Amino acid sequence: MDHLINLTPHVLNVRLASGELVALPPSGEIARVEQRLDHAGYSIDGADIYVRTFGAVIGLPDPRMGVNFIVSAIVAQAAPRGDVLSPGELIRDATGQPVGCKGLIASSTEMMPRSCNCGSEIEWSQCGEQSPYCG
Ligand SMILES: [Zn+2]
């Protein structure tokens, strides 16, 4: 689990490809997204209706080689980056209690680690070949 940093306030139980369930403790830092609720000016059956507006993402570090950040689904939606992940499909036990999640969800397929287009076999963002095919 050297490449995963949990930026949620909760312990995450992630089921690995091997089937093993691994607990990822919170890192102590929390990524969140600013949100504002404004009264929509009406109510339905007496319930006030609000409109939610999302603002800036707070507490999400810049991309770092070899590091991936796990955030809540709401933060992941606001931060489409290949290194930003959110908990995968919820797994429940026989009594319906949540026990963990199946893998993780990438918030974007862009910036995923892959070897450079020039054929150097080096991670594309780190390639120093400076060929016209790099990228
Ligand atoms: Zn290259």
C-alpha cells in the first residue's frame, strides 16, 4: 500500500484483486470540496428546497510521481485526475452491513501511468529522450 494515501477521514477497507481485504488508515489530511447551500425560494410539502453549488477542492496535493490519493466520491468528481481515486463498489456482508469496497475508482483515465510514446519504456511524464514522439 505504498502508493495509496487516504485523504478521507475514515478507515477504508479495500478488497484487493487477490480477494484480501486491507484496511487503509486515514492519513490525517483530508481533501474536501467547498460547497454552498442556497435556499431555492420554495418548498415542497413543507420541506425547504436548497440548491447546492460546489466550489474549490481543498487539501488535495499536486500530483507526485508514484503517489495516488484516495478521496470521497464528491471530491473525485471535482478533481478529474488519474492519480485521484475514490472508494470502489460497496461490499456488504450477509446481514447487509458494509464491510469494504471493491477496488478503487479513478476519477480520470488521463495522466494514468504508462510508458512514453517514444518507445523508451520510461514513464511518459519522466521521459528525458526529448524526441518528437515523447508524450
Ligand atoms: Zn519519450
